[in-house]
Amino acid sequence: MLQVDGLRVVQGDFALSADFTIKAGQRVAVIGPSGAGKSTLLGAIGGYTPSVAGRVVVDGREITNAAPDMRGIAMLFQDGNLFPHLTLAQNIGLGLRPALRLAADERQQVAHALGRVGLGDFGDRKPGDVSGGQQSRAALARVLVQNQPLLLLDEPFAALGPALRAEMLDLTSEVARDTGATVLMITHAPEDAERAADQVLFVDEGRVDAPRAVADIMANPPEALRTYLGH
């Protein structure tokens, strides 16, 4: 479960306020206009953006002041953050040990994660030797080996074409269901929310609405969301 209680982030003239709860295992799409505060929200939950008030609680443990790697959270950024000089297997291994001194069982975890995302024969290749879609799969595999209860996705598939993006959304949903992870996923595309999410968090001008079921909010959107969707 994710609890965000009275969270407030201030960045210059911009302020974000959030107060919501998401049950464990839910897949939540975070949507809203550019500059509304979506990435700021995920950054604050993940520990990359400082907050000035409020608390963040994951599975009953307050993590508000914890370092990013101590929060029980895995985050997948827009560019995937793969290191070009490392193989895909080494990039995935970073999710377990930054020094890459992996024990035998950890190497097995990396191999399993590669297979889980359809890259079982690609572990020795470097990011520049594979396609954009395969790079996205490797970035997802690095998140997978961390086995954290909360997964934050900051539009990691935005640069992919529609068919490949849909494939990655389906794979992410499948992985989340298998592991029981809670997922928050930023997207600008309503169809992505309808495809891969149970609920929607709408963010507008630094205000985060309470989560609503996808079908409900799309059938009866609030005025600000209606404007964003062009209805």
C-alpha cells in the first residue's frame, strides 16, 4: 500500500500538494498536462525530489526522509538509464549490486530477469547493439530484479511507437501482476491508462486528485480532465 499524506513540494514558483492512498497491487496511471507536476510527484515519492511537508508510507513503513535506495521503491526513468559501456546483463546486475560483484544466485536472478522480458539470448550485448524496444525490456528487467513492492514509471516507453509501447505496457502489467507490485505510471496517452491501469491519478497545476477507477473517470471526467482530453 502507498500512503501519501499531506505531501507538499515547492520548487521556485511551483508548488505540488498530494494526499491519497493506493492499495497494494494496484496499477495507477498518472496523467495531466505538461508541467502539471507528474514527474515532481513521482520524484518526491521516490526520494529524488525533496518535500517540505507531509509523509510517504509504503506498506506501513514511513520513508519520507529515507534515501532512494532505502525506500522499497524501484523507479524507471524516461531514458532507461542504461550504461552504454556495460552489457545488458551488467546493466541489469546494477539493480542488485552497484559494484557488480554478484554471487552465483544473483547472476541467476539476472538470467531469469532477462528471460522474463524476452532477452534470454541478449545478455552479452551492449545497449548500442540492440533495438530501442530491447533496451526498454532491459531497463524493465533491471527494475524486476530489485523485487520492490512499489514501481514508479516516468514515461519510460514514450519514445516507442504505438505497437511497441502497447507491448511494453502489457509486459509491465504482467510483471506487476506476477510480483504483486503496486505501479504508478506517468503517461500522456489516455489509451495507455485504459490499457494498463486500474485507476487514474489526475494532476493539474500542482493539485493531485484522489485516484478513481479508469472506466469511471474516463466516462465522467472532471472539467479539468475534460479540457486536457479535448472533450
